[in-house]
Amino acid sequence: MTTSNITTLKALSTDNKSAAAAIKLSIARIESNEMTERAQRLIVTFCKVASNSAVEFDSAIVTRNVYAIEKAKKVIHALTIKSASVIDKYTNAIVFNISKRKVHKNLTNREQNASLCAALECESMLATMKKLHKAESTAATQSSSTRVMLDALDIAENDNDAKECHINDSVNARAFVALYAKK
């Protein structure tokens, strides 16, 4: 299957510079690494979506974990069709909560995890904020991959020192937050 995935990637053409760079990185990654079939398929699908989009992003996303790649694919698709309906529930919950902040559009890592795990107490979370009912381990994994994805798409910056993520003032961020303003 590796050969057909590489052939598919080589056949993709795009005017999007970041998608072209992601395709090259993906080919190199598939050729040089032991990757699962699922990871290869996911990267190919991501590159197909990205190649048909004008959304600019950090092409190194294809070197990240599969959850971040999958989330990036969905967000690029959402930005292209201008609808948040295709975005996963974990990203939706985190971004919804960030976008509802009145002054500072940020959430700490703990608040992001609390967005996904109702069992996590977090005094700074407003009672009206959206919370999913997932396990704490799921919350940590999903919030981490969401941070990686948001950073790669220049939607939010992940500040490792402050252990928080805040919405950027970028074209992608404004378009992305606008998807949630309609909800």
C-alpha cells in the first residue's frame, strides 16, 4: 500500500504552497518511516483536502501525531466549506469555550481538559461553558492534539511555558472563530 499512497500523493497538484510542502514531506515520511497503514491513509486524505484548499498552514503538521493530522484535515475542510459541522466534538468544545471568553481569548491546558472531562473541577470555568463527559485520559490526549493542530494552522498559539492556548489575530483564526459565531 505504501507505493499506491506515494503514487497518489505524487499525482496531487495544488497552487497552495503549504499543501505542496506537506505533500513533499508526506512522501518523504512514507518512504523513510515504518508507518501504519492508517497513518498513511490519513496523511494522503489530509493532503487531498489541503491541496483543494486555499488555507495556509505549517506543513510540518504531517510529521505530528495522527490525531492532530485528522483534526487539521477536518478544520481545513471546515474553513473551505465555511461550516463547523465537520469538526470533531473535542475541538468544538475547546474552541467554543475559548471564543466565549470576553477579554482574553485563551484557555489554560487545565481548562481545555476540563472542557472535555466534566469530572475535572476548574474554578475558572464558567458554569455556562461547554463540557463534554469524557475520561480524563481522553481529555488530555484530545486537548493536546487540538493544541498542536490549532498552532499548525495559525489559529491559536500554544504557549508551553504558560501552559495555555490563545487565539491568534490571523486570517485563519478570524475565519475559524467566525464558524462558531454562527452557533
